[in-house]
Amino acid sequence: MSNDSKMTINLLLLGRTQSGKSASGNTLLGSIDFASCLSLRSVTTSCSLGRSCNISGLARRSGSQLTVQLQVLDTPGYPHSCLSKEQVSQEVKTALAHHFGEKGLHLALLVLRADVPFCKEEDDHTTQFVQELLGPKWKDYTAILLTHADRVEKAKFNTEEYLHNASDTLQKLMQSVQQKYIFIDNQATILKEENLRALRKILEFLRQNNYQTIVFK
Ligand SMILES: Nc1nc2c(ncn2[C@@H]2O[C@H](COP(=O)(O)OP(=O)(O)O)[C@@H](O)[C@H]2O)c(=O)[nH]1
Ligand SMILES: [Mg+2]
């Protein structure tokens, strides 16, 4: 947090290529900062930081309104179509230290597609990657962002029931991160509503973790 009336929130997007990280970054920021498109290869090859404008009406401190600014770090993603795990990890670590440094990271959003089953092998890769990056307390600083919520809706599923029938692997991961998850539709017709709904949930997760951060040096 930077001063009494402004809160800066630092977020990190992680997840495999084509999961919707860059599109989610844009939805959260209410911008088109990050390149996002359908592709048979990884589109993002280096980290980039996007900042939202100052948002009011989202949070209060001691009865006073706070303005909130989001800083979102988009990453190349892992698994990646041309970078190794070590290359992605090094790129993300350097960017975390550079952009968030001593202020630290509030929350990593592990981006998964809500319309694709999450399997054991992917879980092993993904959680190991997040763990190596964020350290032993990774579960307190990670939430699951389920993109393509529009597909779930189109199939006329209620999101909670849909999640209830998810693979054991996904359910176990959800439990590990204390059920911190958000469904997001990056193609929503009213993106502003989607943006505010997601931001409110993120703020609730940060409050539950006492606004603590992981510092990177
Ligand atoms: N229908 C739908 N498509 C999405 C959603 N999120 C992302 N996409 C699409 O998925 C593709 C990959 O998205 P991108 O953000 O580039 O993925 P990244 O590689 O993880 O950064 C793009 O064609 C996006 O338009 C979503 O919530 N719903
Ligand atoms: Mg991307």
C-alpha cells in the first residue's frame, strides 16, 4: 500500500499457453495492454506489466474511500511452446524483482481453462512451477482463475455445480488454495461488470490474507 488513500495491488498471471492469461490481464485492467490471440504457438515470450487507472468505490479503510490501482504482470506461461521451464522461471523471477521488488506480490492467479479438464500430469508441472516461484507459502498467495466461463454458461451449467463435478486433481488443487477461485468470461459483452466482479473477489482474497505480500529481491 502506498499512501493512506491509495492501495496498489500487485498481481501475477501464471498458467499454460493459451489458457487466457493475457486476455484475463486485459479484463482485470479494463484495457488492451496485453497481446492476446488464438494461436498454435505461445504468443507471449516475455513478461510485461500493465497498470489500471485509479479505481474508486471498491475498498474502504477506517470508513474512508480508498482508490485502488492494479498492477498486473503477464508472463510467457508454462508449459511454453518454445521456452524451457528454466527460461520461463528466470524471466518471471527477474520481472517480479524488477516490478514488484520490496513492495511484493499480493496474489498469483493460476489461470486454467474452465472448459478443459485439469489432469494429474499438468497439475504436477504447474504446482511445482508455482511452488518453486513463490516458495513454501505459495498456497496463501495463489488463487485459481477459471477462464472461458462463457462456455460453461452456454452449456447451461451452474458454475458451482460444474465445479463440484471437476476432476479430483482440480478439486484437490482448489482445496490447497483454500477454495480461492474466480470464474471469468474474457469475451463478456459487458466487460466492465466482469472486471468489477473479479476485482471484488480478488480484494476479498487479499483481505483474508491480511494484505500480506511475498517480497522478491
Ligand atoms: N471464449 C473465450 N475465449 C477466451 C477467454 N479467455 C481467453 N480466450 C481466448 O483464448 C485465446 C488465448 O488467449 P490468451 O490470452 O492469448 O492466452 P495466453 O496464452 O494464456 O496469454 C484467445 O483467442 C482468447 O480470445 C474466455 O474467457 N472466453
Ligand atoms: Mg499471453
